[in-house]
Amino acid sequence: MIDTLLFDLDGTIIDTNELIITSFMHVLEKHQLAPLTREEIIPKMGATLEQQLQQFSGMGDITPLMTTYRSYNDDHHDAMVKLFPHVEEVVSDLHAKGYRLGVVTTKNKPGTLRVLEWFGLQKYMGAVITLNDVEHPKPHPEPVLKAVGLLGADPSRTLMVGDSPMDIQSAKAAGVQSAGVAWSLKGEKTLMEYHPDYLLQDMNDLYSLLEQE
């Protein structure tokens, strides 16, 4: 029986997709690097910002690119970010019912706390594991295992929900169950290639999934 749920952040419960894509496009244009299309950017989303910028630019020192990215991202954050449908009500309801909840993300700590506080979700999360809290980010099992440890959870009764293959890989490596989300920009087909235990069409699908368990 699942009693603990871990959520990825960007692209899973928080819709930052357009902000992320436009931030990368802005960086490439400002630094006069080869432009990329949305279709070229989306497959890399889910990795750390550093990993993505290195892949997109081919540069060794990406410090200026990261500065530009974060500046643009911060300036446009509040106007472009929103919750995916039914996230707030489902998360608050599951919390009220006694489920242990947490966030496991490759986003940095300040950005993660900012968006959780912005949407009033932080109060529901018993563990928030970010890039700054681990040595090895997803797809390594460390972030998921750290959240499980902080929550005092049983891995076999834990579900990791995410929009990226990295979320599924991290969950499997950590010995927890996994659920992909159909609203992922990567598409259902890509996620299913990594064999998640479940696929959610909507956040409300968590109710029927938990009842099955």
C-alpha cells in the first residue's frame, strides 16, 4: 500500500515549461550561440541546469550562461509560472488524509523554495530534496533515497511522480514505484519506454491509483 508520494517539480506539478524554454533561447541568443528549437531543447529538460547548458553550448566554462539564464528566469518567473490542473487540491487533500509528501527535483534550492512558497505548497511537503542537497542528482537514486529517509518512509510503499525519464530511472534505482505524467512535454511514448509502474493522465488519477493499492 502506497503511503508516501514524491513529486518532481518542473513539468510535473509546476508548469515552468515555457519559462525554461524561453530562458534557454534567450541565453543562446544573448551569447551569440547556435539557436535551438523547442524540439531540440525539450529532450534535455529534466537534467541539471549546468548539464543542459553544457550540452546546448558545447562550452567548458558556462558560468556566464548560468548568470544570464538565472537573471532572465527570475525576471519572468512570476508572470510565466503556474500550477498544472488539480495540483493544489490533490496535494492538500492527500496531506489531510495522512500521506507523506515530498519534492525531489534537479532545480536549485532557492528556486525550488520560491515556487513552492509562491503557490502555497511548501507546507504540505515533509521533505524537499534539491540539487543542492545531494552529491548525485537524478537519475541516480540518491535524491529519492534521501527523501525517503527524511520522511521515514518504506521504499516499497513510496511512489515517485515525474515527467522525465530521469524521474523513472531514479525511482527504479531507489526501489520505489514510479508514475509518469501524460502532460510531460516529452510525451507518453517516451516515458513508457522507461516502463513506469503507472501513467497519470491527470493529477486526480492518483486517487484511483491509491485506492487500487
